[in-house]
Amino acid sequence: MILKKFILLVFLLMLVKNEVLADSSIDVLLDEGKDYFEGTNGKERDYAKALELFLVAAKQGSPLADARIAYMYQTGIGVTQDY
């Protein structure tokens, strides 16, 4: 019985850790994308790289990444307008 509880506890801790890592990886993608978009923190301004990072974050479920991508398309920054 104790072994079953231990295994369950380890499993739950792994799930929580994976969730935290997923959230932090989205934050890293957003931060890196913003740095490339603005040309800050030692990054050269690179709209294509920023868009690429925002798209990865958006695929992971980030609404902020969705908003940043929408802004890029709305303003035509770093993307080809197609309308």
C-alpha cells in the first residue's frame, strides 16, 4: 500500500513539474521573441525570428503570443500582407 502511494506521489510530482516547465518554456519563447522584435537584450532586430518564436508559443496555447502575431499581421511588421 505504501509503495502504491509513493508511486502515485512521484507520478503527480512529474505531472506538476511538466506543467511548470511548459509554462516557463512559453515565457522564454515570448521573452526571446520580444527581444528579437524590439532588438533588445543583445539581440539584433529580426522580425522573422520573432514571428517564429511567437508561433511556437501560440501552438503551445499562449494567448499573448496570439496577440503579438495578430499585431504583426495587422501592422505588416515582419510579414507579407496578403489582402
